[in-house]
Amino acid sequence: MDFVSIFFIPLGTFGTTEIVVIVVLALLLFGGKKIPELMRGLGTGLKEFKKASEEEKNSESSESEVKKEKK
């Protein structure tokens, strides 16, 4: 085993035990009342990101249509 393979953990290897450990650690670190607030904030952030990326796609497609019309 080399140095890189020791620290490399592919995402596909998370099992039930690992997920339970992560959830327990999150509960210990943040507490039961703070986690819903964090998840709500994460959901809002993801929604805003998707909205911004869709707006960017729409603006790029409209710019390309304008360029085609000018030619």
C-alpha cells in the first residue's frame, strides 16, 4: 500500500455503519435543534444554486441566438 491509497476512500464504500457514525457525530457536534436549521439552509442554498445555473444557461442560449441572428 502506498501513501495515497491509505487516505483514498471511494464514495461507493459507505456502508450502514459509516452512515450511522456520521449521523451520531453530527448530532453530537450540532445538537438535535440545530440540524434541521442546517438542512433548511442547505436546501435553500441548493435551490438558489440551481436557479442561478438555470438563469445562466438561459442567458447563454439567448446570447447565442442573438449572435446567430446578427450573422
